[in-house]
Amino acid sequence: MNKIPSRIIDFHVHLFPDRLFDSIWDYFSKVYKWDVLYQFYYRECIDYLKKHNVSPIVYSNYAHKKGVAEELNEWNLRVLDEMPDLYCFAAFHPDDENAIKVAEKVLSYPRVLGFKLQLLVQNFYPHDKRLFPLYEMVMDRDKRILFHVGTGPVGSKFVGIKNFRKLLDRYPELPANVAHLGGYEYREFMDLLKDYPNIYMDTAFTFLSISPVMSAISTEDLENAKDRIVYGSDFPNLILPREEELRFLSGLDLSDEFYSRVFFENGLRLINGHSG
């Protein structure tokens, strides 16, 4: 892994309260038949990543149902107060009566970068009009949205490139990070980078031996997009060792500039509030 920088920013980490982590891991095992290797609670996650030269750490969580986001965001602010060099995409659910008020409060915290929308779990469309006030507030405050809007691993009617394009038709300037390189529609999501300068992709759960990513895009595509990709691990919710994606990416033997930008410089730029 000699291509990987000695210091890494991980832009896709999951942190939840312990009881929610337990539920998520149980769900993965029962529904996806995935046994998560790193069943670490939040302090253990952070300690592990820092011991592996990851800093800063950008984590997210999401409200899987109505009535969860406010409590989860209170937990997020406590964790951010406890842990330096930690940044967060906070939780939001449009069915909450006070959704925008809570979002406005949490967004005022300097190390909250924006919000995570996990459309595969939350079961609403990215162009749902209930989200429009959230998008407008995020743009007004130079924050971002982290979307799980790709069709992997199981897909649903709420995700996919066609739905995401409907959102971009209304908000072409929306600052957005697309998780998992848009998998499984890698090509289609990568093509968005040409026309939408505020969109970034992350690598989480993408560059693995079980992934079809390199049948959809090329190393030339990756080089051309090196300013618009950030490294993410999906830690701790991994079913393969964390090092596998690092080995895969290093083995592509891309330019030194690609690795320095994807693993550190692009993430730092987004943390500092600059997408361009």
C-alpha cells in the first residue's frame, strides 16, 4: 500500500449510539447475510482509525424512522464535544414535526458539515418536496448533503440516477456527496461530475474484490475525477478487512496526485467549506 498517504481523511465513517449499532449489525446479519467484522462502538471506532493514521474523521448517521433525528442529533453534538478532529453529517427525517427547526440548530455547530440522507433505508425520494427547505438551508449556509442514492446493495424505487437527476433539475448547485461512487450505477453517477461542479463521490464499499466498479469505469475516469472523489471506508460496517480497499486502490497504480487528493486534500477542502 505504498501509494496511500501516511495520513488519511476518512469521509465515510458510521457512528451510532451503542443500541442502534447493535440493531444495525443484527439487521445486516439477518437481512443481507452480512456479518460485520468490526463491531466496535463509537469510541472504539475512533481509537482504531486514529491508530491507523486517519485524522480528521468524518462520520454520519441517519434517522431510520420518524421521531429519531432529534435525539440522535443531541447525541451527535455530545460526541463532537467529546472528540476533537471529528466532523459529522447529521440526521434528518422529513416526517418530524420540528424537522427544520432541529436541523437549523444542529447545523449551527461548526463541525457539522451537513446531513446524511440514506434513501434506501428512509424510503423517500431525493426530490421529495418536504426536503426542499433542508436543501435551501444547506446551500444558504455552505454546507453539504451526503446521499446514499445508488442502487446498491439491494435497490428500491427511491434510489437511482433517474431520481437523483430529478433533484438536480431543481437544484443544480446543490453541494452533494454521493456515497459508494453511486454504485451500482457507477458510470451514470460519474458522468454527473462534468455538469454539476458541487458534486463529489466517495469510495466507500466500492473498490473491493466483490465490486463490479472497474467494469463500469476506467483508471482514466478516476484520474480525470481526482479532484472530485474523497476516500471513505464505511467503517466499521465492513464485511471485508478495511485494508482490502486500500490495497485495491493502491494496486491501480494511479498518479501520486490522485492518491494525495483523494485520500487527503479533497477531504480537507470540503471540511474547510470549499467545494471548488
